[in-house]
Amino acid sequence: MNDERIQQILNKIKGRLLIITAILAVAAMIIRYVLGDHIPIHYALEGFILLITAIVFILRVTTYSDTFDERIEKSYETFLGIMFLVMLYGGFAIHFYIGSLESAGLSAGPHFINILLLIGLIVFAVQLKKHQVYANYKWIESSKKIYILKKIKNFSIFAVFFLLNIIFYFMNQGDLLIGFIVIVLSIISLGFIYFFFALYEKNKYDQESLLEQGLRLGLTKNAALFLFIPVMFRILNATINFLHTRVIFLSDDIFAGYQIQFLMQVLALYGLDISILILFSYLSVSSYIKQFIPSLKKLLPYLYVFIIIFCINAVYSYALNFVYRLLPLIISSPDTMLATIELLVNISNYLFYASSILLLFIAIYLLIKKIDKAYLLLIYVIIPLVSFFTFRYAHALESVPLALLTNLLNVTSICILFGFFVYHDHKIIDLKPKLYDEFDMYD
């Protein structure tokens, strides 16, 4: 690999990320101001991002020339890489500093940072694919064990930096316990993203290496990788939902009910992030079919329509979290309020039915094509339909067993899909005997 060329490309990509981050920062400032947050210190993070971007822009303007100078361009690209790191480390330091000043600061920034990281990761991955380079190019050719050890070593440096931010809580006499918990949770969250992306690149590289040997996987390993965090999230969400239902049906402990409801609201804020990961899992499957499984290409139009409906439903469901809060401010009539809520719920139900019908067709098609373990997809489709009705009856009858069954079904559903993906991505198919013929998923 040409290390110098790759590093130049990476620095250019980081420059684009700076611009996108600045745009998102402006959007966050506007949204926060409209929602009534007029505390100047809460805008420090966005202000810092805009300052870094302005410095980069000014340097670009002052060094721009009609004639191409390779030395100046290289220096500028190196500067982009440095400023990106300054923005990353400095941004997190400011975030923790605000959190140390007052408890309100703890809820002012985390979700913006999570969305920012997720969008940044998406843009970064797309740009890497466009330029056909790997961010972890220095170790990508190593064995998976050595590769992971290298990533652990690198991340440990980042983790130490995060732990040092506890100093802000000492300086401002903040709650040290809260500070430590917030910092540790941030390290865990970022660790997920860091190693998640590292494994994504390694899987992609190993997959391409197999193809050079005339072999391929039954399915890309990244389909299961993207689904891993949603599986964990679904288990956590189902547990909290069941506890909430149990408190409502069996307990008069109002305080416990409020605590669980608060946790549900926090998890709801991450619903869009989880949906995006599931979307990537679906997209990785469709991309793999398009490139390597010609016999299933007729399925792609239906898969694309399903993905579109899934995206609409994900955004719609996420938006409902905020719409429900705004309704009392907009609608005063109780009857109109109930009618509006019923309409919103029905739209969500119709989207669910549409996606289920499409997924049912896809599962039946795979069964007809005699794809191994395709019956698991059929079960994956049927279970949410069953849980949809058990949920209704659980609340109508105030039945704790039915509520438990509903949550178990929701967890089982996504675990079955995860298992289906893992089963197929462990199969290796020899393409050499059929280099000039269409090949099916399995020989």
C-alpha cells in the first residue's frame, strides 16, 4: 500500500468532515435556541467547532493559488488532519467542562454528540469507499488478533484522555461520582463505535481477500456486525418495557414508575441511531446480493422498497417522540387530541403492515429458491405480527404474562435474524469451478 497517498486522502476526508460538522453545529444551535435554551455556555461546543472550521477556511483562502504547489497542498492536508484531531479532543473536553459546571449541561450535549458521531462515521465510511482506501490501512493486512490488539492499544490512549477530564469536576466542585459515571459511559459508547468501525473495515478487507482466492462468504459478515448493537439494545429495551408494564399493572409505586419512564424516554432518544444500524445491515445484504449472488437479483427491487418503508417508519417513529410532547401546546380540545393521536398511531401501524407484507414475500421467495435456513426469515416476519396483538391484549386485560410474552417475542425476533446472518456469513463458497456460470448461494 502507498502509505503517503492514503494518508493524503484521509486528511482530505477529515477536511470534509470538518465542514459537515460545522453545518451540523449551526443546525444544533438553531434548534436549541428555538426550543428555548438561551444559556451561552451551552453553545460553547458548537462555537468551538465553528472556530476550528473558520481557522481551516482562512488558511485555505490565504494559501490558495492559481498554480498548483505540491508542497503547499501537502502541508495544508497535514494541517487538516491536525485540526480534525484538535476539534475531536477539544470538543469532548468542552463537553465534559460544561457537564462539570451544572447538571443541566449533562443533558444539553450528549445526544447531539452521539448523532454527530454517527453521521460523521457514515460520511467517513462513504468517503473511504469512494476513494477505495482503509482508515486502518497500517494494520489491515495483519491477522485479526494482531489487528484488534493494535486497535486496543490506540483506543487506550483516547480512554486515558477521557479519564483526565475528571479534572474539570475537581476544578468546578462538581459531583465527582456523576462525572466519573458520565466519562466511563462515554468511553464505553465511543469504544463501541471505534471497534465497530475497525471490525467493519477488517471484515471488508478479508472479504475482498477471499474473492482474490476465488472464494466468497455465504453472506457479508458486516450484516451481523451492524445488527449486534440493535440486538443488545432490543434486549435492554424489552427488559425496561416489561418492568414499566409490571409497575403499571401491579404496583402503586409512582416514584418507581417515573424512574422507569425516564429510562424509556432516554432509550427512545437512541431509537433513530439503532434504526440506522439496522438499515446498514439491510443495505449490506442488498449490496452483497447485487455484487455476488446473481441468482437472487430479482429480489432486489422488493428489498429496496422494504428498506425505503423501513426508513420512513424509523424517522416517523423517532419524530413521534417529539410530536407527542408538542401536541398539548398546539391542541386544546381533548377530543381533537385523541383523534390526532389515533391518526398518528394508525399511520405507524400501516407502515408496519406494509413492511411485514414485503418481508413475508421476501422470505417465501427465499424458501422457493431453497436457501438454507430460509424458514428462519419466515419466523422473523411472523413473530412481530404475533407480538403486535399480544401487546394490545396485554394492555386491554392488564396481563403481566402477556406483557412478558410480548417483550420476549420482540427480543426473539431480532435474535433470529441475527442468527440467520451469522449462520450464512460462516459459510465459504468455492467459485472457481463456476467462474463463467451463475452461482447460487450454496453449491
